[in-house]
Amino acid sequence: MTKWVYSFGDGKAEGSAAMRNLLGGKGANLAEMSSLGLPVPPGFTISTEVCTYFYDNGKQYPDELKAQADAALAGLEKALGMKFGDPSDPLLVSVRSGARASMPGMMDTVLNLGLNDVTVEGLAAKSGDPRFAYDSYRRFIQMYSNVVLEVDHGLFEEILEHAKDEKGYRLDTELTAEDWKAVVAQYKATVEEELGRPFPQDPQEQLWGAIGAVFGSWMNQRAIVYRRLHEIPASWGTAVNVQAMVFGNMGNDCATGVAFTRDPSTGANLFYGEFLVNAQGEDVVAGIRTPQPLTVAGKANSDDGLPAMEEVMPDVFAQLMDVRDKLEKHYRDMQDIEFTVQQNKLWMLQTRTGKRTAAAALKIAVDMVREDLITEQEAVQRVDPSALDQLLHPTLDPKAERTVIGRGLPASPGAASGKVVFTADAAEAQAGKGEAVILVRIETSPEDIHGMHAARGILTTRGGMTSHAAVVARGMGRPCVSGAGELRIDYAKKQMFAGDKVVKEGDILTIDGGTGEVMLGEVPTIQPQLSGDFAELMGWADRFRTMKVRTNAETPMDARAARKFGAEGIGLCRTEHMFFDADRIVAVREMIMASTEKGRRQALAKILPMQRQDFVELFQIMQGLPVTIRLLDPPLHEFLPHTDEEIATVAKAAGVDAEALRQRAVQLKESNPMLGHRGCRLGISYPEIYEMQARAIFEAAVEVMKKDGETVTPEVMVPLVATRKELDILKAIIDRTAKAVIEESGRKIDYLVGTMIELPRAALKAAEIAESAEFFSFGTNDLTQTTFGLSRDDSGSFLKDYQDQGILDQDPFQSLDTDGVGELIAIAAERGRSSRPDIKLGICGEHGGDPASIQFCQQVGLDYVSCSPFRVPIARLAAAQAAIAGGEAALRKTENA
Ligand code: PEP
Ligand code: MG
């Protein structure tokens, strides 16, 4: 018989943390905490397999489920000596979802389940606090009606607001037992009016209604969107956790709170969290009351001056510190916990691996190695390479003028500027048009996720460091300022007020997620400084990785930046990018437009010294590291003169007639330039261009070797080759030029000649091509374009339809299509090696900086990846993780040892 239900509590559990797939994250960790002997209210988990069964079988449960759940509930009753539905001492439960991957706020929760008109009296008598009992009952009706019965939540808010207004109350806590009783009556009447039937009084009916609602919510729109954004398969399903209630709202010796075992923003080894006295779980997240800090140190960092738990509940605080210690030692990672205090006794409701900023991830990983909690290899695996982007993010220039109009919490680091929008939909729509936007909300909710994703930054006027906005923004790596309370938002007018200043939709705002400042207009930024921890982790990563990391760079500035980030050479120097400078574009145009070889040579002679100087600088910056220079690959249209003025300037420089030049421009215009006269095809038609470039490369190499005594080994790369013949013809020119420069200079030059693999034909004919090519560099931008027959420049407008309809998981220009394009790479690598076993293999398309693509590069055995300078650290870390995952790092470590 299949086991569908797993019990936990009282120092033991049927499940464990390892059973996450079956029990969901929450259920698995509740089981684990129980087994650890931590104080967990007893309960049971209905497995994710039930969810899968439910959706596979027309929303029916497996036959044995009811009996297993009944038995588990009976176990609960026995453990607590209470009965579900007992009129005098009712057992109450919470029903919560718990998916395999944490999906914060996406699924629904029902608390205080088991209350009805009779049991509420029992609870009142038992607790001696009718106010508490009726407050709990009205919360239950409100939550259950909303989540399970789908009655509009606003109706209940209205009733409550009205009740408060009538009595002249400001806070919910001012309502008396009699007041709550009246509210409960109105709530029930509303439910009956809305549904045409009364609020369910039978606890069993309530329980199965809530369980069904949790499974139902797995397919609600918010959950579907969240899964799409986080690539969580719908087939995973959610578990349901049914757990005995403990109450944080039974009086002033009760509380509820959330905490991180270390600071999730900086990673500092400090206990970090918030709690509310006499409150129930959702009150903390809802931001209705201002939470108090847990520690005295935390209090010192807040403006409110509210007393810390350490001061007001020292005994409970000591229990909590003990739990913190146990959890960190056991899980060996920073935990995000939820707890409730009932009459001075601590109860743990949840633990999970805490989300953190990149800075915190880095610090925690490095600190935990120092604390002997984890190994260096684990530290390397712990940091998400893409998240490093956050650390490399620009920050505000401290010297820049700024008009600060408000301040909130520094919820997620980085600075961002953009146009103000007040809704998630507007953020998505405007970002889709290429606008930078700042999403400004009173607070965010899971419905806003798509807008938060689209925005450059997020600003809220309500909510703390653990609010939805803060947690989600940190996870996404978006700068965020939360709880900027002095700012007031009027959604209807689409305006925000900061004192007497008005910020309208479309105005530019800058936020600094590191300080919490909100500024008018765009404030200039500066590049980040990297911490010692960063260097330490990168050092470990470098020891584990087996692939080299190079950079795509052609300017000295980029090359220097890349060296600072640890690039081990240049994998792609796009020489056409060096041709755009104002002082050389005229000569370049002259060369392209020339209709005779003589005319071209005349223009090339002007370009040669400039090109040589470019290469001298790159060789000097790279100090003997490999430098791959790609010969000209111009999309011709980008170089043609367009305006009359441009034509006149080129005509004058070339000494030709302007009208003739205009004619030539028309002649050169291609209808499909990406598949036209570009790459090596240009070298085939006009060999003198490649000859000039080869000369510039070799002369520069000689100059640097003579001046600096450095060995320079240029790698000359021929683009867009489809046939071996093309390469042979061009290689002969390169070799001939090298020979000439060697003879002229009397210096020996070691160099390699290789090719890019950017066309399917080249990949298929790799064995043949490798007989001539000493290296291959996969140009996956063009290879993706030509494999899919999908324009690099035009696909952005419709790729989203492909992603929405599940045809493609990702934009194949961002993350390698390992199935299709990847197969061509694997074929080319294998065939290339078959004819030249020591052929050097690399990648220089955009994918060279994408962690998932880097993983693939490791699998096919590339020697290096090359990416833009800012992605170099990401690539170093991703390459280390790929090597570890492939078991190759371990090998290398043993060899070293
Ligand atoms: C490529 O095609 O992947 C490549 C690196 O070349 P480019 O982007 O310059 O076409
Ligand atoms: Mg290309």
C-alpha cells in the first residue's frame, strides 16, 4: 500500500530533510526539526505524490488517503490529549502548502481550523480569554472564506473597518470580545449572502476543504507565473502540512516572529529578525504593526527604538539562540526560520535555507569555511554565479549631487534609476519597450512578481526587511528600498508625494538599495570594489576549475577591466569594432567603398599603423597571455556611409567623385547582410584586407617582444568559415605575411591560425577543417542564428511567444540550446579532435558567460570559455562548479595533493 501521509512531532518523525521531493521543503524540514528534538508542534504531511495523483485523476484523491489522514490526526489527538472538534477543548490545526522548491507567498494558508460556533466557546473557556477566542474565529472565517470559499477578502476588511469606525478605534487590538463576536456574526452573514449557504461548521468538512484548496492553489495563476519564472515543473506538485496550532496571540507572553540565522543582506554572523508580541503569523508579514527587533544590536540599527526580544523575553530569546545554533550546525547553512511563542514557550514552525544577497552568499560561504562548517568545495558550490552580477553592480557616485526625497530600508543592494510606474503591468509593458523603470508600490504581493522582474529597481512605502518586496527583490537581484514610510502613494492619481514634492508616473527616480535612499532624477554611478572574501572564493574556484576563462575585448579599457576580474587572455578581439573610431571610420569607409585593389590598398595603408598600435596595447596589457584576434567580420551595412555629408567626406579622402561613390554604396547594399558578404568571404574577395591585418598583428607582436621582452603568441582567427578551402586560401596569406615580417624583423614569431565555428556546415566538416585549423572557437551567436535560421537582430520581438507557448524554454541567444546547437558543437569538437587530437577548443559567443552554457562547455571538453569582462568572475565560478559537477575538479585536486 502506498504511504501518502507522514507524521512528525514529539522528538520523532516518519520523514526527514532528505525526503524533500516527497514532503515538500516545509514538511521535510518540520520532520527534520522534530527528529533533532527541537520544539515543533506535532502534525502530518500529505505528500506531493497526492498532488500529482490529484491532477492525474480528475481531481480525485487516492482511496487510502482518508484513512491514513484520519490515523495521523488520531495520533495528533493522542499526543496532545485533545480532540479535533471537541466542544470543550478543541484541537485546532493549521493547513499549509509546502512545495519542493520554496515558493514564497505563492500558496495559501489557513490557520485556526476546527473553530466553529461551539468550539469557539470551548477555546474561550479553556484559554480564559474570550477576546482571543473570537479574534481567532474571525481570522479563521476570513482566511478560510478567502482561500477555500473564494469570497472577496475586501468584504471582510470593510466590515472590520466599519466596526472600528463606529467605536472610534484605531487598532484591531482595541476590539473587545463582544466587538469580535459582532464581527464574526457579520462575517458569517456575508459568507451566507455570497455563497447561498452557511459557513461550514463541521471540522472535517473544513479540513478537507482546506486540503483541497491547497492542492487547487498549485494551479492558480500566481503559482503558474512563479513556476515559469523559476523554471519549476508543474509535475513536482505541492505537499500539504496539517499541524497543531500554537498561538502567538494569547496575551503578552505570546509572540510570533521570523528570523535569519545570519544577516541576509550582508552575511554578517549576527542573528537577525523581527517579532510581534501578541500576534499571529500573518501579522508580521502583513506590515500592519511595526515589528520589534530580536536583538539589542538589531535595535541599535533601527530608528523605532522598540525594545528587543533579548530584553523583554530573555528566556525565550535564550531558547531561540540555542535553536539557531543547533540549526546552523545541523544544516551547515544560513536558515530562515519562523517561530511562535505561546505563554513563554518557543515553538518552531519552519526552517529553510535562507535567501540572501550575493554579498551575503559570498560572506557566509567564506565564513563557514573558516568556521569549519563546510569545505572550500562546498563554498564554491554555494554561490550562484549569476548572482555575482549584484556584486559587480555599479553603486552611486558618492560625489554626485543628489536630491534625496525619502528613505527606507536597504532591502536589496545596487543602485538603479528609471521611470516611475505604479503597477506591475505597467512595469512589464514599459520594460518590454526597452525603458528602464522603477516599480513603486505601497507594498508588493505575489501578483506583482512579473513587474518586479521587469523593473530595474523596486520601491515600497510599507514593509520591513522580511517583507515580500525585500525577500523577492533580493532573490531576483533587483535593487530594492522597502518601507520608505515618509513617501505617500496615490494609485488613483498615479502620483507619489514626498513632503511638498510630487513625483508623477514617468518621472525619473533613483534608488539605492544599499543605503535605502530615494532620489529624484538620475544619479551617476561608479564601479564596485570587490572584497577580500570575493578574491578568496575566486581563488578557491580557480583551483577547482579545469577550463580557462578568457575575455571578449578590443579596447584597452575592457582588456584591463577583464584582467582585473581574472581573465586569462583574450578569446575574441573583434577587429571591426576597432574600426568605428571617429579618426579612422573615414579610412575604413574609403577601403570598403574602393572599387579597385589599388584604391583599397591606399586606404589600408592609412589603417595599418592604427591597427598595429591597437594590437601593441592589447599584447602589453595581456602580458604574454593568449590573445585571439579575429580578422575583419563586418556586417557591411554598418560601415556604409549614409548621409550626403558622410559620402562627401569619404569621396574627398579617397579623391573620387561623390556621385560615383553614391552609386557604389547602392551597389554594395545587401538585402540580407547577416548572410551576405561578411566574415572570411570578404577576405576571399579582398585578400589585401586580411593581409594588412595579419601584418599589423605580427608587427605589433615583434614590437612588444622587442620592447618588453615578453613572448607574444598571437592566435589569428578567421571568421565565418564554411569550407576548408576558404581557410586554406586565407591561411596561406597569413603565413606568407608572417614569414615576411619575420624576415624583415629578424625575430621569430610563434603564432596559431584557427577558425571560428559559426556555421552548421563548418561544424559538420570539422574533421576536414581541423587539418588546417590549429584551434576552433565556437561563435555561438552566429551558430545559433544559422542553426535555427533565426535572425539575431530580429528575433527579440517574437521569441517571447515561443517561450510563452513552451516551444523554447529560454532565449537561445542568451542560454545555449544544448539540444540542437549543442549537438553541432559536440560533433565539431569530436570530429575536430579526430583529425587533430591537440586542437585547442573555445567558445566566444555570448554563451561563454552564461553559467548553464558553461556547464555544457565543460561536458564537451572545451579548453576555455570567453566572455565580456564583467562576466569573467561569473564564468570562473561557473566553470569551477561545472568541473566539480563533472567530477573533474576532484580528480585535479587529488593530482595536486
Ligand atoms: C559569434 O558569432 O558567436 C561571435 C562571437 O561573433 P559575432 O558575435 O561577432 O558575430
Ligand atoms: Mg559571429
